[in-house]
Amino acid sequence: MGLSISKIIGVVILVIIGLLLLPVVQDSVYDAQQNENTTDTQSTLLDMVTVFYVLGITLAAVMWVVHETKDNIG
């Protein structure tokens, strides 16, 4: 069971779509922070939303690579 081109293309498309949605996430976070009822703690947590979004995309890609290559090692 090797790497297939269709799986690679699928993951690349998934990562591209995730990164293309990044500005939407950033705009939503910015709009939420501009709310006058937002406290400093909430603003700090909102800053982390974008970081965790990018980390999630990265983790998904890394986990896919690990899953697809674990049978080929050893």
C-alpha cells in the first residue's frame, strides 16, 4: 500500500482551502475583538483562535503524512 497521487492531491486541496479561509477567520476574530463588551481576557483568547486554526491545518497534514508513511518504514 503506497502513496497514491489522488490522496496527495486531496490533502493538498484540503490544506489550500483551509489556508484560503484564513482571512475569513482573521476578520471574524478582529470583528469580535472590536466589540465594546470584549474584556482583555476574551481579546487574548480571540488572538489564539487564528493560531489554533493554523495549527489544526498543520496537524492534519502532518498526521496524514504519518499515517500514510507508517507502513513504508521498517
